[in-house]
Amino acid sequence: MLKRIKQAVGLLFFCCALYLSGIAACAQEMPQAGTDVREELRIRTAEEFLTFADACRLDSYSQGLSVVLEGDIDLAGTGFAGIPIFCGTLEGGGHIVSGLSLDADGSVQGLFRYLTETAVVRNLTVQGRVTPQGSRAGAGGIAGENAGRIEGCSFSGYVSGGDAVGGIAGRNMLTGVVENCGADGRIAGKHTVGGIAGENAGVLRDCVNLAQINTNAQENTVKVSDITVDALIHSESANVATDVGGVAGISSGVIRGCENRGDVGYVHMGYNIGGIAGTQAGYIVDCRNQGSIRGRKEVGGIVGQMEPAIEIVYSADTLQILQGQVNTLSALTDRASANVQNSTDGINKELAALRDQVESVKGALKIITPGYPPDLSQMPNRDSYLAAVNQLNKGLGDMEGAVNRIFAATQSTAQTLSSDLRAVTDQVNVINRTKEELLS
């Protein structure tokens, strides 16, 4: 059992943390007070909606764009293939987008494929089917991957996929917030399946799931083509569905004030099945389950499996030190990746995983590190802050394991690569010593 340390987060952090909407991948400089640079697009017909979707192939198109729906949209028979990427604001006005039918090969599928950190989608109802083929990882009724805000939206219909399948979002990223949303119908997947989000690293708040999730035997049986290395490592049985929840399949973020009313799982099949989350490594607060929960092992009314966690007390000085250390590690990892291009696929894969972990830690530090001078008028969302702290704790632990796996795969590599990897290892050790000082 890992030692738990009570987390003490001072009010200063909440007052000074970077404002989430200012860290966006497609954000531009904030306008001067009293100016309005937002372009407005009003959509009344399916044809106008398709034109808008096609223009969103470039993220630059929707930067600063405000889209307003002025009527219901029926996409049946139009050949609509999803909005590729969206950075602006869409005001649904309570209107319905019906006839959604996404069944082509590929991953990250939904009405929107990618919602970036500046994206906001409000007051929209979506009806239809999201049933991609092929790799089909990251399927959601509203978004395949959400890093922005989805507010007051609902999905009704059928969503199915392989990994990361959700009624609203396949993956809700660290900066993602899904609030006052609901799902109804059926949701089916093989791993990490949830009524609201398949994977949640951000915030799910005040959402309700009515959908039935993996409630028949076929939905709980995994095809050989769906088995991945990650599934083999993390699942006791790769041939049945794992990590299935009424609200989220896996959550390392915050789930607050959510409710599940749909049935989840099938009797004697599936691992890590829960009424709110299949596997939980973050925060669940004030949530309620009223659905029937069934599975083979690790089955619970609220959570199927609780992963152990370490809670660390951070000071402002420590966060500043960690930020510098992680930036150094990022540069060393990039250099090692460049030198390993001609090496084995296994090493490349492990280095890519380490780079992803470093980026997740950098993203968390951006949210929780105080800005100077502090702007007391922009207090960040408390739940997003908690999700970032949890991601930081998890990422710092994951990096050490990644480095060990890299060295196990590189014992016979060239001297240049070995030197690069030793530098990466030394820097991870520096970061670990900083973390251990907090635990002593």
C-alpha cells in the first residue's frame, strides 16, 4: 500500500494558476479591452453545415469563429464525415443535429473529431450513430477527443468502437470540461468505455447517463484484431471487455456531481466494471448510480477498481523547479528520439511513450504553476486544477518506468544513443529526487 500524504493546495495556487483558455494550441493573442475580433457564422441548413465542416479541415479557419445554429439540421444521406477540428465557439441554441452516421474506417470519430483547448460547444442535441471501423479508437457522440468545453449538450443513439468510447466524448483530455451533458441509447466498446467519456483526464461535472453500456454478450467479447499490447499488459483477460463505467471507463481526472441511470455490463463477463467509473485513479465527488452493474471481476456500484495514488504537497518554489527540470528532460528526449530514428521499432515506441508522458507533465505544470505577477481576477476552475495535480503526480511516476523499459531494450545500441539515454535517465533521477524531497 502506497503511503498517502494529505494534499494541501493553498488558495494562492487557485488565484494565480494559468487561465485554461489562454494555454490553447490554437489560441491567438487576447484582444484589447473593448474590441471584438470574433467572426460570426449563422447556419440554417444542412448544406451550410456541410460547407462549415469542410472548411474546418484547417484549424486556422475556426480560430476566433462563433458559430450559431438557427434551426435543426438533418444530416441523413448527406455523406457527412465529421468536423475535423474546431477551435471556436458553437452555440446550438437547443437545436438538434439528427441523422448523424459515421461508419468509415479510422479513429477519433464524432460530430467533431477534435475540439481544441479554445473550443466551446453549448446547448446542442445530437442524434444518430457513431460506429467507425478499422482502428476505431476514440469514438464519441459529440467529440472523438475533447480538450475544450462541452456544455449543456446531449447525445441520443448508438456509439461503438474499440478503445476509448463514450456517449459524449471518446477521450476527455486534461484541459477538457464536459458539464451538464447527457447520453441516451447504447454504447459499446472493448476497452475504456463510458456513458459520458471513455477516458477522462479532465473534468466531468453534473452529467447524467441513461445509455445502456455493453449490456449483451457480443459487446463484451473482444475480437483478435482489437487486442493491443496495452490491453495485454493491463488486462487479466484480453478477450473480454475491460474498464467500463456508467460515466467514464477510466478516469484520472475529476468526476463531480454525475449520475448513472443506465445498466452497465453483462453477467460473468468483463473486468473493472463500475456504476460511475470502471477504473478510478482521480477524484469522484457527489456521484450517484441507479443502474444495474454486472461483470466477472472487480465490479462495483460506483467504481470497479481503485488504483493506488500518492498525494503530494507542492510549493510554488517546487513547481518552478519542476518546470525547469521537465523542460530540460523534454529537450533531452527530443535529442534521443532524433538519434534513435535508425534504431529498432521497440525503442522508438518506448521513446514516443516517454515523450507523451513528458508532454502530459508539462501540460499539467502549465495549469498549476502560478503566474507572475498574479492576476486575482482570473481564478481557474477548481476541478480542472485538481485534475492537473493528479496528472502531474501520475506522470512523474510513469516517467521512471518508461526509462527503465527503454534501457532494457537498448543494451546493445550505439554509444551515441547510450549517451543520450544516460542523460535522459540522469534528468529523470533529478526530477525523482525533487519529488522524494516532498515525501520525506
